Amino acid sequence: MTRRGSLIYYLTAWICGCFFMSLAIWIRDLWGATVTSSRSREAFGVLFFYFYALVFGALAVLIAAFLLRRIMTRLKCKTPLHWAIAGAILAPVLVGGLGEWGLRAGGEQRLEPRLLSFLLLGPVMALQAGWWLAIPAGAATGYLLCRVQRAFAPQQSEAPASNS
């Protein structure tokens, strides 16, 4: 375990961020689908989609978590609301930027662009589903990341130490 909770911070970003984004895309797709009588198939669908989100969205969500932590530390923001707002702004920007980069790299036939397009497949899928879906996912992830950051932040003692 790290002193400042970096491992838990980035695991939370990866697991929860990918879940929130896959849930947003899945709900959007569910609204356009026909009603079925089997709820187990729908539950399996979200879990199956979430598994792929964990694989393909890892790079993007880890970059977002890194940038969010650095930005909010520099701005000295410590409230979950500020982190949620920053996450809601940062997530669609990253989905748009990384998604466009992944679309452009996907057209090349060399090895490096194929690897790059594989790593950026999550943002490409999110961009194609709708960049605006990253807003609530980024806000929810930012909120949770603030809670993790605050839980592992160094605690300042309330009473001054006396040398008696």
C-alpha cells in the first residue's frame, strides 16, 4: 500500500470510471431497444459490456484520473463538488480528444497505429456513442476520486505538540 493511497485511487478510477461510462452507454442503448421479458439477459448485457469497458477504457480513465488529481491539487480544491465538476468537464474533453486520435490512428496500416487504435478503442466507442455521456460518468468518478483522495490525505493535527 502506498502512503497517499495512489493504488486505491487509480483502482477506484479504473473500476468505477469504466463502470459509470459503460452504464451510461448501456442505458442510452437500452432506451432505444425493444422491451424484452428476460431481465437476466439485460443484466448479463451490462456485465459483458462492463468487462470490455475495463479492458478498452483503462488507458483513458487512468489518464483522466492522473490529470484530475494534478489539476485539483494545483487548484487546492478539496470538496467533492469541485472534483465532480472538474471530472464532468475533463471526461468529455478526453473522450473527444482521445477518440478522435484513435479514429485517425485506426486508418493507418502500420503496427504502431494498430496498437494505438487498440489502446484508444474505449474512447472511440464512447465518442461514437455520444461524447455527452462522459459528463455524468466523469462527474460521478470525480466525486468518488475526491473521497478517496481525502481519505488518504495527510491529516493535520488539531492540537499543537507540546515539549513538556
